[in-house]
Amino acid sequence: MNQINLDTALLRAVELPGRYVGGEFNQTKKSWQDLAADGKRLLRFAFCFPDTYEIGMSNLALRILYDVVNREEGLLCERVFAPWLDMKATMEEKDIPLFSLENHYAAKDFDCVGFTLSYELAFSPTLALMKLAGIPLRTSERGDGDPIIIAGGPATYNIEPMADFLDLVLIGEGEESLPELLKLMRQMRVLGQAPREEFLIEASKLKGVYVPSLYDISYKDDGTIEAIRPKHGAVFPVKKRVIMDLDLVAYPIKTPVPNIRTVHDRAFLEVFRGCPRGCRFCQAGQIYRPVREKGANVLAGQMEAILEETGYDEVGMLSLSTSDYSQLQNLMDRVLPRASDRKVNVSLPSLRIDNFSLNLLEEISKTRKAGLTFAPEAGSQRLRDVINKGIDEDEILRGMGLAFRGGYRGAKLYFMLGLPTETDEDVLAISALCKKIMDVWAGLKAEGLKLKRPEITISTALFIPKPFTPFQWVGQSTMDELEHKVKVLRESLPGKSIRYNWHTPETSRWEAVLARGDRRLGRVLERALLEHDVYLTSWEEFFDLSIFQKLMDEEGLSMAFYANRERSIDEIFPWDILDPGPTKAFLRREYDKAKAGELTDPCGEFCSYCGVHSWDAPLCVRGKEARRAR
């Protein structure tokens, strides 16, 4: 076992040494010499986040799974984060392998190393961390002395570009599947010394476990997939794992409190999973179906316990659409008085501007005013109908008026550029909407309200067609088209009160290639690391599209083939290996409705028979009853 000694001189030489030392309040630290109740050693699991400490410690999935694994008798979990460039250079110079925070053991000495992949741009950092750890990159190159490499997270719903590098992938929610998998690994690998191949075949029998090496992919002459063939009895398709009762599932209370400021420096409460709205561009709204809520009583109790154990002065209520939580007012009645007593701020991200209430705004403001964030997504009503956003301009303006009356100077408004069917008129409609918001402020000012000059920040992401969405058939706009749209909007925005932030087309293009990619991209990712030392690709200052473009050309691959091509109705997709719930037929119906500008009612108000209705989640049942009533 290789335990790393972080001497004082090394830590003084790098920026933010608190990223690497561990020892946080509430960390779970098990000894590697501990034995389980059966007298045998623990299985050692390294939970690796492919970005820096301050980003990783803001990730709720990491907090949940770190807690879930360490609760188990025979399992040990330690955290691993990507070092910043100065520390990475020092580690490479001094031959220091990637290590864990809790005990500072080398990642390669763990039985299993798991990566959480929140977005496709984490693929390259994941490979870089394997290399820094001294772990062979390809599954085929690893022996029985190497750790099992696993991954989970939203980006694994098309993990095919990483298929050659991952031993297995957890599809869906991991609170049950991860401990189950690690217990099997302990039984077979730690206690039984089973070969890797034997373990992987057995693991593939667990629900929600995908083993890429157990599937052969063949291609047609035109580059599209000809067939997906499972072997050794592998399941096809692999169904996601779902937690149906969130009230009963484990949730971290004594969560580690970082020693340095993180991106989201607060406690988190997960209000519900899934989203009833069904925005057609949103992958999360599809893959996290069905909607499952936590009870207000459970959430209030968890908030009280977390604040007691951590000392945070802010709590974030997390979900994809917090204002759709059916017990929101009940929850606020329970938590806001206690938060006020403790001088704790309660933040409600992911609010929908159409059902935003002044009363709720005023209640939240009694603690401390946090920023408001709304996502109209598109400027014109036509385009909002195409994407099934389901709000109109009057509701947006009414919501902003409520915010101004509630004492807020403004808000952050999120839009997307490059959406299917978008025209320059749709882009200019964003600017027109901002002008109308300013007119709302001016009207309230004329009524005699004492209002400060508004501060409106609009941010535009660039549309990326994602797997398992109604727009998975659509091609992304070209680089020139995306740059044109940004220019049109930037030049049309009014006045100094509107601040504009936008994403660069380069990162969005590569993300689209990976999101719609297949296994042939693995060679590009591998060469980008070995030949160009590509590392933190999700940081724009370190991203260079020309590297990937050059490698794609040399490998005989086309970015346009993956990112910009409209896909045929009957095409086999790389991600067809998986089954997240919503069926391809449902997604196609939604795509056809998008082209016709037709809306789909939210889950609960109606049931569209998307494919998850058979699981009988409460909102699904209500939607089916509403459908029958019609």
C-alpha cells in the first residue's frame, strides 16, 4: 500500500493546499487495518470526482454516495479529486500518484475506483486522473491486480465514447445499486479472488449495471450502427435503477464541511426527483422520470439535523423545478421560522416564473435576500411552445413585477440559442423581452414605488441535442450559425442594466460530439491525453477544440457526422443499449409535436404514457386518473 506523505514544503508551494489535506469536520475516516464483522478486510472504494475539490464538494451525489457506502459494515469509501495544474505538475515531477483525502492512499491501491460523470466534458479529466493514478487506461489492459473502474451520473446515459476505459457503469440512482455492487465485489474479488472477467459477468446481472465489454457493436458503410449484440448472457437493454420511496432512502446528515470555500457553500435538501414539465431539450427531465417527492415532514427534520451537524448558514432546496413541489407552502411554513431563528438563508433555485408567488418571495426574504434565477429558455412564444416550456410572456412579466415589488433589483434569466426551428426573429425576441421587463420596472417606478435601478443578467447556453430527449434526432447548429446567433443577441440588447454572459461555441460543439458519440471516439479521447496532455476540458481557458478536430481528422471521423447530422427515424443510436424509462416512440411523438408547436400537459395533469407510467409513482397515477376523467 502506497500512503502519500504531503510535506509542508509541498503544500506551501501550491495554491489552496486545503484541496488536498482532508481532515474536514464530519469526514468519515475508516482505517485500512479495520476488519468487518466476518473478520475479513473491508472493500476499499475510491470515489473520484473529475474536477477540483471546490466543485466536487458542491456535488450532492458525492455527498449522498459517500455517506451510503461508509454506512455499510464491510465497505470503506474515500474521496479523490482532480488536483489543480500546479499540484498536478508537482505530482508528476515528484512521481506522486493520485491519492485519497481521508488516508492519503494511492488511488491505484483501492479495490475499486468510481467516477461520477455529470457532463460529457468530464470524460477527458477522467482519463487524465487514471493516468495520474498509474492505472492502465483500457479495460483490456488491466489485470487482476488493478482496481475495477466504474462510473455513474447523468453523462453515462451515453457512455459509449468511454466504453473501452470503464469496466462497468451504474445506470440510474446509486443509493441501492452502488453498495450492492461493492458487496458483490468484496465477496468475489476481495474474499474469493475471482478473475475480473468472472466478476464482470456476474455484476452484469444486477439491475442498473452496464458492462460495456459484454456488447459488440458493428457499423454500416455510412458510419451508422448496424447492430448491438450482447454476449455471455448480458441483458439488453440495460434498465436504469430507480429509488421509488425517497422518504426511506438514506440521506447524508453529518456531511463533511469543507475547509475552503466551495462553489456552493451550503447545505442541501433534495425536495424531489424528476420533473413534471417535460421540456423537450432537457435530458434530466426525461432520464429522472418518474417524479418522486419527499414528504415535507421528512425534509423539515433533515434540515434541522443537517444544520445542527454542520453549522451552515444557508440551505438550498434542490430539484429540477422546485416550485412544482406539491407541498412547497407546507414545507416553507415548517422551515422558514426555524431558519429565521438560526439566521439561516433558504434558497429556492429552479423556480418557474409562471407560478412564482409574492407571498413566498416575501417569506424567503425575511432571512436574507438571495439572487433570483428564472429560465424562460426562449424569447418568443412560438419557440417556447416548440420546446414545451409552457409559460407565456404575460406570466414572465407578471413574475418579474412580483420580484420588483418584493424588493429585488432584478434576476438572472437563462435562455438557449440554437434551439430547433430557431430564427433570428426568435433570437431578437430575447432582447425584446428584456426591454419589456425594463418597462415593467419603469411602470412600477411611475406608481411611486421606491425602486433601485434594476440589474438583469441574461445568460445563453447553446443547444446540445442529448440522448433520450425528443430532440435526440436533431442536428446541432453549426459553429458559424451559433456565433451568428450570439452576435445578433449581443448587438440588440438594450442599455447598461442588461448584462450578457454566453458560452463559447467550441465547448458546446465538442460536448455535442461526445453526447451523440459512439465507441470510435475512444481513440480520440485516448490520444488527446497521451499526445496533448488534455486535462480540465470543462474549463474554457484550458479547452482547445483544434486538438480534437485534428485527432478526429486523423482517425477518419467527422464532427459534423456526430453533432450536426439530422438522424433518421429508424437509426440505431449508440445509447439504445440502455433503457431509462421513456420509450423511443414517446420521444418521437414529442418531436413531432415540437415541429407542430403543440404543447404537452405536465405529468399529474395528464398522462402521456411515456413509458414510466407502469411504475405507478404518485404523479403518474394522478396523471392517468386525469386522462381517464377527460
